[in-house]
Amino acid sequence: MMQESTGPGATLASQGGGDGTATTVERYLTEVSTAVRAIDLNQIEAVLETLLDACRRGSTVYTIGNGGSAALASHMACDLGKNTSPDLGTGPAAPAQLRLRIVALTDNSALLTALGNDIDYADVFVEQLKSLLRPQDVVIAISGSGASPNVVRALHYAQSAGATTIGLTSIRTSARAALSYTDIPVVVQTEVMEQIEDLHSVVNHVLAVHLRERIAAEVSA
């Protein structure tokens, strides 16, 4: 009897026992699609205006998160920094135009591990913010659960220091912890962690595309 393929080229049905896998995939994609349509556009617009204002004022945006959210914090700093700049590739002779100052506090592995080892992992972002954060700055916290101690503590510190806090989280009950220190929330309408991360990535790309258009319009006005 020929064995079913389980290699990279195998179909979803052959990997998961036929219709069961197809049903799982369809259900997952349907749920993600429903959650995308449920994104609150007013929340997105509030974040966009905050980032645009930060850009105009020369404020710095800091992104934080853990695990997949740490990866998105780095991704967001890349997309919102590079992809929104209207004068990329103009070389050293051209003065910089309107750009967003954005830094991911998840990227310095030496500093993160030193703080986690010597102080406390709960304060790996707080300690960085104490060195960098100014009252006119912005902190974007990404947390599917909304309960990660280092994220909640960083939001608490940022708010107390007079900075603006933005929180990407979910409808999980645990998210109340982060939301209590969040000025501008973006709450995706799912409790499934994988889908939460999918939606947060969509939010990142929506912001990058929209902010790029707004900055380009201001520069060309």
C-alpha cells in the first residue's frame, strides 16, 4: 500500500487526514477574516494621528513585546521607520525630510540579557525607558495576553513619565492589566493567540501604508 506523503510537498488534506484538516484551515482563515473586518478603524486612526504628530515634533517611538510580539516590535520599527520615509536613497548630500524616529527595545540582546540576569526580566523595558524616554515620546506595547509583567510595568512607567502609550492587545480578560496603563488601545476581536498575532501584524502594515501616504502628502504640500 502506498504511504501518504508527509513531506513539504504534501497537501493539507494528506497531512491531516483529509477533510478534518481542510475544515480546520477553513475555520481558522474564516475566523481571521472576521476578526480583520472587526478592527476598530477609529482606534487605527487615533494611533496614526499620534504617530504623525510624533513625526512632526521629532519625538521618538519605542516598541516593546515578548516572543512573537517581540518579533513584531522589531518588524514594526523596521516598517514604520524605513517604509514611511519619503526620501530614501537620496544619499548623504541631501538633508533628511520628515521621518519617524522609532526604536525597538527588543533588539539589543546583550542589554536585555544583562538586565534580565542582573536585575529582573520584569524590568528589561522599564530600565531602558528610564535611560531614553522623554515626556513627548511614545511607547507602543504589543501583548496578546496584555498581562506580561515587563510590558505592563513599562506602560506604567511610560505613563507616569508623561509619554503617550499605545497598546496592541486582544479581548482576553487578562488584557485589562495592560489597558489600565494604555492611552490609545488597539484591541483585536479574538482570544486565539495565533490569530491575535496575525491581526497585530495586519495593524502594523495598515499603519505603515497609511502613515507613508500621510507623510508623503505633507512633504509634497
